[in-house]
Amino acid sequence: MSEHDNTAASEESTPIFSVQKIYVKDLSFENPNAPEMFAAPASQPKIEMNLGLENRQIDDEHWEVSLKISAVARDSESAKVLFDVEVEHAGLFYLKNIPAEHLEMILGIDCPTVIFPYARQMISTMTVDGGFMPLLLEPVNFGAAFANSKQAN
């Protein structure tokens, strides 16, 4: 076997992780008590957040990973909803020659880490466009979240 053959064989088995597309699957912003809430004295809102992650295999080498984030802000005094925002941001990822023992970590850590900044920016922009201060989500440590979910199972 020549050196060229060894290089070609090595390249054929090299793991590949590539982002093919980042896109919005679902988007919702509700401002149910406007404009009355804007006339009321401002108070510190109470925010309830939820984050979910799903993935599905499209074909042998493509995976869709979907990050769902929802946040409901309530007036801390009256408990009225200020806004309700939901974003499902997804990515299409090309994964080739990934060892089976690493696939779950890539789908649960690396892929959502790529998607999260896009969803975070969209939520911030929607809350500003809705008449509120920007909702700036704290960075998420998907590695720690993945480890915690493994310990819980």
C-alpha cells in the first residue's frame, strides 16, 4: 500500500462535524396585557424559563438538533403576564465517521452550543420589539446539563 493510499484511507475515516444550516422552526411572542401594563408602574418581573432539546436523524450522515426555549415574564406584584416568548431554533448537522460512543455527546453538547447564541439573540430582539427590556439569557453549560441528565437516568 502506498503512502497516498494510507492518506486516502485515513481521510475516509476522519470524523467530520459540520453545520449545514441554522434555522427557526417555531417562533412566538405574546404581549397579552399591552398597552395597560406599559402604563402601570414598572416592577421587577418574575421570569419562568424552560429549555428543551430534541434531535432526530435525517439520513445516515445528517442530524437535526432542535433547541426549544420558552420564557414567561410576570409582573411581580400583580402576577399578570407581561410577555410569553417561545423559540424553537434548530440546526442541520453533517456528522460522518463519528464513533457511536461520541454521537450522543455531540448531539447533546456540541450541537446545542452552536444553536444557543442564535436563539438567545432572537429572544432578546423579540422582547425589545415587544416594548420590554431585552431578556438576556445566561450562557448554558450544555456539558454540565448533559452530565446531570446522565446521572439522573
